[in-house]
Amino acid sequence: MGLTLYSAWRATAPYRVRIGLHLKGLSYDYVPIDLIKGEQREPAYKAVNPQGLTPALDLGDGDILTQSVAILEWLEETHPEPAILPKDALARQRVRTMALIIACDIHPLNNTRIGRALNRLGVSKDDNLAWVHRWISDGFDTLEPMVVKYGRGFAFGETPTLADCCLIPQVYSANRYELDLTPWPAIRSANETALAHPAFQAAHPNKQPDAVLV
Ligand SMILES: N[C@@H](CCC(=O)N[C@@H](CS)C(=O)NCC(=O)O)C(=O)O
């Protein structure tokens, strides 16, 4: 029985899990969920993930995993090599800190449903964009010195970690929202390193079966 990932090509949380799956060398079936059409809120998908959010990873044995960072931690525990967390406890804590700055303190404020809620409250398109830029900038300001201190090519050290699984999709999102990345050279450099890695290339939004490229 194989793995099935419920994903959306441009969404950052499923992108994190795709990176993890490719880093671990695991194959999986891909089920696209159209977030624009609202498929994530339909009963068929809510039966998979009652939260109505992507990703979900169906293990093929009756178990379905949700929450991207928890899925990545599960991948690490069940497929330890190649490791995406350092062996040293302090280093592991640092990597998780970097990942959670993104997963807890940037992304939830900028999620699609937050944008929709702001629209409903009458927030203009420009203010909505400024809101997205503000929270990504705040997070990147905190992450930049960490990447300077701990990065050795990747965001933490010389090999991809959980931090890169979260950072690279967040940089993709920043570019999508046309945020100027000039203030964060270390983040840009870690992003370039990762984008040259085959696992990150395979996980890239443009390579997904539901990608809409214009
Ligand atoms: N904390 C969750 C966040 C999941 C999430 O927000 N997914 C977004 C895509 S990045 C989604 O499916 N949004 C649908 C919506 O907002 O309606 C995780 O890391 O898995």
C-alpha cells in the first residue's frame, strides 16, 4: 500500500511535505485539491482532513496524517535517512525554531482563508498585500541572522533540514506576492542552494500535475 498526498500546487504547506517526501526518496500518488474552487471545504475532502486544509498524507492502511510539520516529523521518525534533523539536541532545537517561525508565525497569518476573511471585512487588495508582506518581512527579519549564523549552504548546515522544508516554500510565496527579497541575502542564498537540489526541484509547484502555468 502506497502513500497518497492531497496537495495543491502553489500552496506552501503541501509543498513542505513534497520536499520531505522527495528528500526521503519516497514515491507517492498525488491528489490535487483545487483551493480556488473550494474543494478543501467539500465533504469529500473533509472526510480526509476534517480541518479542510491541505496537505493530508494517506498512508494507505487506514491512517491519514495532517499538519505539514507533524507529517515531516513522522517522515523523519519512520525514515531516518537521510536525516532532516541534526543529531545534536541543541542543533535540532534551532532547526525546529527556524521551521516554526515560518509554520507558526508567518504562514497562518497569510493563509488563503485569512485573505478571504480580510476581503469579507472590506480590506482592499492593496492593504491585503501589505498585510502579507508585513508578516513575511517580520519573520524573515528574525530568520536572516539565524541563517547567517547557522547556514552552510542550506538554512542550517550543509544538508537540507526541516528548516529548508519550510523556508523554501515561504520564499516561493514571498516571490508570488512580489515581496522584494533584497533585505535578506542569506535567505536568498539558502533558497538558491536548495533550488539546485533534485528533491526541491521535484517538489517545486511548477512540476506538479495541477500546476497552471501561464
Ligand atoms: N498548519 C497547517 C496549515 C495548512 C494550510 O493552511 N493549508 C493551506 C494551504 S498552504 C490550505 O489548504 N488552505 C485552504 C484554505 O485556506 O481554505 C499545516 O501546516 O498543514
